[in-house]
Amino acid sequence: MKTPTGSSHLTLALALFVATATISSVRDAEACTCITLEASDGAVVVGRTMEWAAFDVDSKVVVIPRDCEFTSELVGGRSGVSWKTTHGVVGFDYLDRENLIDGMNEQGLVVNGLYHPGYASYPTLDPAQVASSIEVTDVPLYLLATCASTEESRDAINAVSVVATPMKALGGIQPPLHFLITEPSGKAIVVEFFERRIRIFDAPLGVLTNAPTYDWHMTNLRNYLGFSATERSSIDVRGADLAPLGHGTGAIGLPGDMTPPSRFVRAAAFSASARPTKTGPETMYEAFRILDNFNVPVEAVTAGAKGDGGSELRSGTQWTVAYDTRNLTIQFHTMNNRRIREVDLKDIDFTSGKCYRRRPMDVSPEEDVKKLPGF
């Protein structure tokens, strides 16, 4: 795959300031959240918000058929790992790049890519391992195209060396990413790149946000063992009957801010206390309801970054998507249009067509309002 790839003290200082401001605003612009729910019939639904408030990532819906060949383009234009699509894929790209950040294949495997600033780091490209190296931005498509389970994904990612090329759109830094990978059984893993080494964790909760590392988030959950979906009852203190002031007492102490650690805790709590559902389609409803709690106002994640493009966005949450891994449907809405749209992988012919075809998520950047008839 193709991936875009001596002055005065005052000029140098200005350049450093601009670069630092760009990186800082980009770092502050992300706030993605992933959750996983399961219906009583066994259908597993994975949902995520795509937060990015620095600029419009211009994501498009992408369809990739079987038997397509791709090669990861590494730094300096060198060719890395090559692969052929065994499974048809539907996903979402960004910035007109032929890279997926998210998607599901026709086997029901889902890969979600989330920002991991300050923690993701990759090995330096080894000239002796170029043929077995892959850009981190190619990982979602590589796994979706070649794997049908988390175990196959684990083997596939361990068989390559994941490296990264600095991206101009990110202020010249390497894209810091980590991944949640989920199969239709509900089994999930998280793949991270920390201190230039790959780390893979089992992810029984199916939840992921951003920094710091996944194991830290899981340890931090132990601070919130008092959370309960059940209301707390009245207590008697020296004859005084102290009753709750309202509903929601089981969630007292749950963190409410927008930082990744707090969102991780809330995502785990809301998923664990989700409304029971019977089918995949009904669980998609519940996923969107929960993810509404993680919509981020654009100003909240671009503090001090006005004028960088973020202020032109309608939301810090550019789109929200849910994947029904049993029924092979994808539903999404965007910051421009809250109407749910659906892609049914069962309706797609993955045996023919261009190897990378895409269409905009929004037909037009306007809300699709349906007016009620007159009374």
C-alpha cells in the first residue's frame, strides 16, 4: 500500500514553537472510546467513537474484495510485507490515505485503531528485516484481510515487525496507535507498542480508550469496585433516616471527566450495566445509547488550539460506529448527520470490483431531518 509520506535563531525558535503547538494540539485532539456488548442470543457488538478535533479526518466507507494484493510502503519508499486479501473487508479510512483505522471482515473479525500518544513507540526499521516489516497504519487492513480470529491475529502480528513513518498531518510524529481486535465469539485482544516492543493483552471487557497502557487501565479499575447498577438503599444513622437524593446512587464516585482513564472506567461500567438485549440489532441500539455518553464537544479537546481547523468542526466526535459481528452489519452516524446508516456485508459481492473502492460517509454535510406530517 502507498502511504503518503541553517536558519536564524528567531526562525528556528518560531519553527520549534509551531511544531510544538501542532503536536500539542494534535495530542489533545483525540478521545476515542471502544465498548463491547453481547446479546442473549450470542451476538457480539463492538462500538466506538472516533474523536479527533484538530481537523476533519475526512473518513470514507471502504470496500475491499478478496484476492487483492497489497504491499506496505515503508520509510524511504521501501517495500515491506505483502499480503493478499483472503476475506472481504469493509472499513473506514482517513485523510485520503489507503489505510483503514477501523473495520470488519466477512468473518466478523473487528479491528479498531485508537490513538495512543506518549506511549506508543516502534522499533527502528532494520535493513535486514524490510521484507517482514509493516507500517503501523497498515495493521488494520493487514489483519482484517488475512485473519478470521484473535488467535490468527496474534500470530499474524507476531510474524511481522511493526514500524512507523512520521506523518506530516500529525506534526511530523510517528502515528501513535494501539488496537482492539474482537472476534464473533466475543474474545478480544489489545495490541500495543511500548518501549519499541509489541505487547498483546487479553481484553475480557472489550473496552479501550487511549493513554496510558492497557494494563494500567485494568489496574486502575480496581479503584472503582464499589460501582453498582443497583441503587443504594436508605441507611439509619443514630435514628436519622438518610435516603438517597435521587437515582444513580450506585454510580457515586464514577469519574466524569473526558480523560482516557476516566472514559475507560465509565466505558467498563456502562457496558457491564447495559440493558439486557436479545439480538444483535437490538444490541446495536444499546451500543449507540452508551456511546452517546462519550460524545465530546470540540472545544473540550482543543483548548488553546483555536484556528487549527478544529473550530470549524461541529463536534470533537467525528463519527460513531457499531459492528454486529454475528449478522455482519455495520451502522454509523457522523457529526454532520445523526441518522443511522447501515452497510450489510452479506449484500456485498467480495469476488469482484476494484481493490479499494470508497464513498463518503455523508452524502452532504447536513442533518437528514425527517419532518412530521401536519396534525
